[in-house]
Amino acid sequence: TENVVISVLEFTTAAPAKPLKVSIRQLDKAFVPYLTAIRTGTTVDFPNGDKIFHSVFSESATQKFHLPEYPQGDSRSVTFTKPGHVELFCAIHTHMNAHIMILPNEFFTRPQKNGDFRLEKLPAGKLKIQAWHPKLGSQVKVVEVPKDGTVKVSFALK
């Protein structure tokens, strides 16, 4: 269940009025957290918490970018405008990598350690729900969401 994102596919909602911001820190020669789920339009800050220089770049089809080397205490930002997966790297420390899953709506979550998850306030109807992991891939299930009540769905990524 670690490093899994559960999300609703093929469903776009209007971006929130207030811009969204999150941080992925560079700490102890690692990106923290390793996996971040955001919605489109979110700006991600990359503060450098190490006493060494870091950079951040991605060659992912979803969004290519390169933030050149910067020292401890500095931060750089990128706004992600389209849905998809972005893998992050540091040009200086090649072992450093992390993942961002950019989603077209606010209907996403991360499961608890026991695998349980909740997606709340979903619209009624047939929806595609995806479980995604950066190394194990994804699994999609179609569920019928009632007007009231809950639906149980489980995933097995291998």
C-alpha cells in the first residue's frame, strides 16, 4: 500500500479558485516524499534542505523541465498543468528520484497502511477507479457509485 495513489479517471473538475501549493523537499540526498499526488494547476516547491547543491529535472512526456543547481535554503517551483505521471531526478545525484501523479480532479487519495481507502463526495454513476504505483503499474476497475451509500472496491498490484 505504500506509494500507491487511488484516483477517479476520465473526470475533470474545475480548478480551485485558490492556487494549490505543495512541497517536495530535498533532504539527505533524497526527495521527500517519494510519491506525491496533486491535481492539475498545483505548484510544487522544491526546497533544498541539504548542505550541498541539488537540481530537479524531468524528461517525462507529461511535463519536461530542468531547475539548475541551487544551494541549501533555496527553493525552485514548477506548476503542473496537465494530468499524468512525472518522474523527478537530480542531475548531480543520479540515485535521487521521486514521482508526481498529476490528476484532473480532486477525487484521489492514498491508502492507509492496512490498504483501506475512502474517496468521498463522488458523483453518482459509473466511474473508473485506478490504483497506481510507480513500479507495480496500475489497475483500473469500473464501479457503479450510488446516489447515497458506499461501494467497496479492492485492488491487487503485483
